[in-house]
Amino acid sequence: MRGCSLLGLTFLLILGCGTSTKLAPVSGTVTMNSKPLAGASVNFEPQSGDKKSLEAPLNSTGKTNEKGEYSLETIKGQPGAVVGKHKVYISLYKVQPGDGDQRMPRGGWPQKDLVPLRYNEKSELTFEVPSGGTDKANFDLKSP
């Protein structure tokens, strides 16, 4: 009986010791050279000040519609994003098919990101998610 109690207590401690993460609703618009960027992926990655934390950041993601509008959802399916500072990554991939009669390579055709590296792989974008949320997480990207 005592073994069951200890096992149950251990289980509750494992489940109950997670930190409570405050989420807030986040939406906005993404444009490229002042035109809506449809079909783009928008990713928010929390920038925790605690570098020793073993907990993985709770990222949020969204996809833009034809007007460039998006709403974020966490990777766990919850609406919104973690309150605080985030690094933002925006990308839009386009398939690069081969010439007319060329066969598709194993793994599919290569893809090219239409968004400059400074907004995705080497992102310079940041955003502070306020505790009350926002519908103004807007980004106007510039492409040469």
C-alpha cells in the first residue's frame, strides 16, 4: 500500500511541477514591400532569460491568408503565444521544379524560400507579446 502511495505522489509531482506559462492572443499582418504575403509561415520563439532551464520553449506558429493576416497557436494547439520577448521567423517556400521531362528527385523537388534570410534563418525580427495580447503584431518585410 505504501508503495502505491509513493508511486502516486511521484507521478503527481512530475505532472504538477511544470511551470505555469502565461499565454496571450497574438495576430497581425505580414506584408512584403507593402503587399500582403499570402501562405507565409510565422513562427514566434520565446527568448527566456534563463539559459539553464531544461524546459523547451513553447513556440507559436501561424500561416498567413490571402490578405497576409495570421493568428498564432502554440505547438500544443493552444491559441496565442507566451507573454514576453520573442524571436520571429517568417518564411514562404516555393517548389523549384526541374526542366520539362526531368524526373522528380528522391525526396521531392528542391524548395526556395522567397523571404530574405534576415527574416528567417538569420532573423533580425523580434516582438514583445504583451500580457493582454495584441492584434497588431505586424511585419512589413523588404525584399530587393
